[in-house]
Amino acid sequence: MKVILKTDVKQLGKAGEIVEVKPGYARNYLIPTQSAIEATNVNMKAYSEEKKLEEKRALKGKIQADELAEKLSKVSVTAVVQVGEEDKVFGSVTSQNIADMLKENGFDIDKKKILLDEPLRALGVFDVPIKLHQDVEATVKVWVVRE
């Protein structure tokens, strides 16, 4: 029986592929779990149309991410922290702090998209990468200054 995979199935294939499987495997597992649909002419046409729409949406999302990356590259935010002797920073600047500072500047960025290996614990200027799309990454300048 031929089926069109809707999701990646381990040791069988990737989403969008047409594969030959035993009828019982298709009827009892793949189709009920929404992992595949039967490869009829109607389903193949419908799936190809759905795939085209999905590609258009992905392209639109990438274009929007490119525009946002261009705007973010011009932005710098300042984190004011308390320091002790020898410029030892009390606490740190985390991705949540950076997300809050960006929100104050009009950019609604999720803290999980801010690629900060570890919190900033020193004074200075840091380039922090932000993952906006799987292919688009922007950098924001973060100034960590004393109070």
C-alpha cells in the first residue's frame, strides 16, 4: 500500500515522501496516528497544494524575520547594574533582562530566541545573537554599565 508521510517516521522516511508499506501497518498505525494518508490521486493533489501554501507561509516568515533582523541590528540596549570593588558585578544580565529591555524599545522577542551561552557578568559591550528564524539570526549590542 502506498502512503504519503505527513510527518517524519523513523526508519521509514521524511514528511512528504511517498512510501510503500504493508497494508496492516498503514491501517493500524500510520493513518490513525495522523502520520500518513493513503496515496490516492485526490490526496496527492491536496497534499501538493497544502505543501505549496506551507512554502509560501515559510517564505513570508523568512522575509519578515529578515526585516526584523535589519531593524534589530541598529538597536543597542543598556543594562544598568550594581558593581562592587574592582568593578565586580552583583548579579548578572540574563536573556530575560535583554528581552525586557528590547520590549521597552518596541521589539517583542521571546527570551528563548536570545542565544546567550551564559549570563553577562562583566561590564562592557556585548554582541548578543538572536535567532529569529531557522535561517535568520540578528545581533544586538548590549551595554552593561555601572549604576
